[in-house]
Amino acid sequence: MRLLVTGGAGFIGSNFVHHVLSRHPDYSVIVLDLLTYAGNMENLSGLASNPRFRFERGDICDAQLAARIMGGASTPSSTSPRNLTWTAAFWIPRHSPAPM
Ligand SMILES: NC(=O)c1ccc[n+]([C@@H]2O[C@H](COP(=O)([O-])OP(=O)(O)OC[C@H]3O[C@@H](n4cnc5c(N)ncnc54)[C@H](O)[C@@H]3O)[C@@H](O)[C@H]2O)c1
């Protein structure tokens, strides 16, 4: 299972990411985070060398970026054969700008 966690460098998201990677060896996680003042890479410390972890700095409102991260899948829970199964855990960051 591949999991996209937006806002994953924040308080809740990062704890969720550590939990998933330590408890679910069959999961891989991509964190999409804009690293606003609330985002801190320290919250994700120790994961950089984990092959099941990837960090992407960016805005959840950037549809092109989100599509690239999900390999062209239009929705996070797409089951298109190209993408295996994506499940997303969305933490709507408190500080995100209004969707364009
Ligand atoms: N912390 C709590 O006790 C609590 C309780 C209930 C609900 N919530 C909700 O959960 C969500 C996350 O809370 P938290 O405490 O982890 O927040 P946080 O502020 O610690 O983390 C938010 C993260 O989102 C990132 N971010 C902000 N705007 C972004 C954007 N446009 N694109 C990508 N990333 C962006 C920030 O860089 C940060 O890493 C919020 O919506 C909050 O309201 C939090």
C-alpha cells in the first residue's frame, strides 16, 4: 500500500507517518508538505534513509504536483492498475491558502 500524507511534517501528520512505517512493513509513505512555519523536518528525523519513505516539499493546492506524486492518478484512492492502491491520509493544514 502506498500512502500519501499531506501536512506530514506537522505534529499529527509526522506522528502518523512514524506509526505507519514502524507498524506496517508493507506500507510506503510519501509526505507532501509545504514546510510552513508549522512544518519541521525534525519531526520526520530518522526517516530519510528509509526506502519506504519519501518527502516532497510542496503545496497541497498544486494539482500538477499532486498528480505527479501519485503517478497521474486523479484521486488519492485510485485503484487504477498503474498505481496499485493509493490511500491518502489528508491532514488539512491549518495554514493552507484557499484552494485555487
Ligand atoms: N493538533 C491537534 O491537537 C489537532 C486536533 C484536532 C484536529 N487537528 C487538525 O489536524 C490538522 C493538522 O494539525 P497539526 O497539529 O498536525 O498541525 P501543524 O500545524 O502541526 O501541521 C500542519 C502541517 O501542514 C503543512 N502545511 C500547511 N499548509 C500547507 C499546504 N498548503 N500544503 C502542504 N502542506 C502544508 C505545514 O507545513 C505543517 O507541517 C489541522 O487541520 C488541525 O486543525 C489538530
